[in-house]
Amino acid sequence: MTLIKGDLAERLKRNAQRLQSDIYKVPKVFEGNSDSWPGDWVGRAILALCCHYNTSHFVEIKKQLDEIINSLEDYINEDGYFGPVINFKEVSEQQLSGNSWYLRGLVEYYKISKDLYILELIKKVENSLLLKLKEPFLKYEVGDFVIGEVNGSAKQDLDSWKLSSDIGCAFILMDGITAVYELLPSASLKEIIEILIKKFLAFNHKNNNYQTHAYLSTLRGILRFANQNNDYLKEVVIKLFDVYLNFGMTLNYANYNWFGKPFWTETCCVVDSYILAGELFKISNELKYVTLMNRIYFNGIRRAQRDNGGAGCDTCLDSDNHLLKVYLYEAEFCCTMRLAEGLSYIGENLIINDTICLYNSFSNEKVKMVINRKEIKIHPLISLKLYLPLGVEGESKIREINKDYFIDIKSLSFHKEYNITYLGDIIYTRKKDGKYSPISNMLKEKESIYESILD
């Protein structure tokens, strides 16, 4: 288990405290489960609490989780999921999206509890819902909306589908279905997943104004599946993630809610982007993903977290809009809960491929890293790489004092051309002519990986 300190620890603590609110406890957590998004609120809540429990092992969080799980039977339908029993002649993509979070939550809770009732419930939903989606997804087409609402809305019927203004949200199911497949692999479920992937890849997501949260959640699911089955799909995910980086990411490493529609950001998507960057670093070992992870955390995720520990939406910072401000203080119905998985993932993946990925104090069974304004203290001496933000310079000399190892930092100053900065990294650059440099160029900048601990 990793003991997290510093800024990340404080953010985890505040988010966990926010999730102790009544709206995330029985019975209100089920009351927030609206008819338009069945399973969404409670599914995200279960997943969020599982993530915090894995990070902290707080007894109160487990108790809160158990109360939700023990109350499920009073709210799910006879087939084991939320909302009306689907007849598969007309499917609501928002119902699939919501129940995807429900499945993710059940899988994570089962990993914690090993509760056989939960395992049987997952199998029940697999048989009653997941394995019956072949024909509906073969008929799926993307809807056409001018603009939707922050919490999405179902506004269009098309063939066998009730479509959402959160364009493509049916494919959020990829996250839940691949989590089930990872737990309970089968040829029948594999066939359904492959149908979903083939249909998803048939669309031009940028031109269809896909919701970027749905897009990245789908990519996370595809990558989870690819890690078990198909190396080719890993390359597909890398290419599609590049599409997001170039056309779906704002200048402060947040997101446009849709491709091509710069109205507001959504923390859910920002979290997705961090997790994807981390998972792609694991399989590629390309250091550009570590740079990206830091910039997303310091400029996107930290910016999105509110004083109450929750998370909300901001305006989209780009070459046309120079003003970054709050658009919605808190999206307690989604973003606050998704932030939990994001912060927990960061804490659980501070070291990837022998690289310390985030400039944050922590300790685990192998290493202890303590940071202050003048030096970094690491114990014991092992072979690791340490990411340092752009503009932070480290001396190559390592000092040993009582078997602790110190790396001196020459300067915490940033290059003058950067207009706005956080300690962790740049937000964006502004050139002399007043124009902002595009994300694609920033990702090509010299990597700031410092060989901190030598063999």
C-alpha cells in the first residue's frame, strides 16, 4: 500500500469527505438515480467509494459501501440492473451508460469483498443485458444535436435507439463490459465486445461531435480488452488518443465536452485522459505520457476540484477564449464521483516502469520520497527515474546523509515566455505575437525526465 502525502493526499482527503455527504449514502444515493440516467449516480458512487477504500482503507467508507450494496435489491429490476427491463427493440443509450458505472462498481466491490452474491449479480446482468446487445449495436447510429445540457438529455429516437445529447454515450458501456470480461472471460462476451469495438471504430468521432468523456471511457475499455487479447488494438487506442489530444483537449489540459463544441469542460473526461496516459505509458514506456500526466494533473484535475472536495466544469481555454473561469461550481451527479477514481489512480500509480511519475511526496514498501522547496529526499537508493516539471532544474550530484539521498534543485523558476504557471508545470504558452501554441507542439517539447537515482 502506498502512503500518500502532500498535495495529492489533501485532495484525496477532501474528495473522500465530500463523498461522505448524505447524497452519497442510503437512501439519497438512490434518489439521485434519475429516470433519464438509470444506475448512473449510484454506480459512480459505488465505484468512487471503492476507489477511496482501496487508497485509504477507512472503515467508514467500507460501512457506507456495504449499506449501498445491501440496499440494491430494493432498487434494481428483476434482471439485476437499473431502470426498466429492456425489450431490446428500443434501447436507451443513457441507460446503458449508467449501468456501465453500476457494473464497474460491482466488479470493484467484488474485488474488495469477494462476496459471492455480488459475483452472481454480475453474472445475472451479463446474461440478462450484456449478451443480448448484439442486434441493437449492429443498428446503432450517432445522433445529431446542436447542443445538449451539462447533465445530458435524451432527445432523439433513431431506429432501435433512444439517443442522448451526450453523443456516443452508449459506448461508455465498453468500460463496464470489459471490466466484467476481465473478471469473467468468456467467448460469448468477447463476441459482444468485438461488435461494440467494430461499431465504435466505424464513426468519425471528431466530425460527429462525439462527447469526449464517452470517447475516452470507450478507449479505456478497449485498452483493457486489448491488454488481454489484441496488440493491434493498442495501436488503435494510441492513434485515437492522439485525436483527442489535438482536437478535444483545451490549452490547460482539460477538455471540450464535445469535439468541435467548446462550451464547457468536464472533470470526468479529464480523469479519463490521465488514466489513459498512465496506461499507455505502461505499455509503451514513452516518456511523453509522463509529461502529459503531470500537465493534466496540475492544470486540469487540480483546477477542476472545488473547495468542498467535489469537482465541476470550467470554461474552455483556447485561442478564442483567454478567460478560464467556473462554468458550473460542482457536478455532484457525476464529476465529484469520477474525481475519486482519478485521484486514487494517481496515488496507486506514482511509480510506473521504474519512473516516479508525479512530483509528490509518498512512501511504499520500496521507496520513500519527501519533497520540500530546496531538495528531494529519497530512501533507499534504488534505480528510478524522476519526472521534473519543465523549467525545474536538478543537479546531477546526489548527497548522502545518514543513508538518505538528496537531490538538490537548482531553480524553481519557469521560463519567462510562460504566461501562467503552477508549481507542477506550465498551463499554456503565449508567444510574442499574442497567439497560443497548440497542444501538439507542446507535447513535442524536450522531455523533462531527470535520471535522479543512478544504477
